[in-house]
Amino acid sequence: MFGSIGFPELILIFIVVLLVFGPKKLPEFAKLLGKTIREFRSTIDEAKAAIEDEIYKEGMTTELKDIGKDIKDALNIYGNDEKPAGESEKSKDDEKTE
């Protein structure tokens, strides 16, 4: 639960805190410590969510770019030399007007 801190170390920390703050201030100290840890965890969770959201958006942007490229490739079935029927008619119309 506390990583490498064992039960004997927790007892020692409790005794030192009790000696430093006294028995009257100990509940206030514990409440303040709990509130601080809760706020720290909430801040960490918010930061993690923001990072994951940006990663998701970046992934979606990349996927959308890939889809756009695939659509352009699919629409460009005529190649570089050939023009779509609509464009070839325009060039014939342009030649007539000149």
C-alpha cells in the first residue's frame, strides 16, 4: 500500500508526528493531510484525463488525415494524364470560345 514503507516505519512516523504536533493537534493534522492527498489525486486524475484526451484527439486527427488521403486516392481514379468527363467537356467548350 505504501510502497517500501513497512509497519514499523509507519509506527515511527506516527510517534514523531504525535511528539511534534501533540495529541490535540493530531486530528487537525490528519484531516489536513487527507485533504491534501485528496486534492493531489484529483489534480493528477485531471492531468491524466487531459493528456489522454489530447492523445485521443491526435490519433483521431491522424486517422482523419489518412481517411482524407484514401478518399483523394479513390477519387483520383483517372490518373495524371486522363481527365474526368466534366473537365474534358470544359476544355472542349473553352476551345470553342477561343
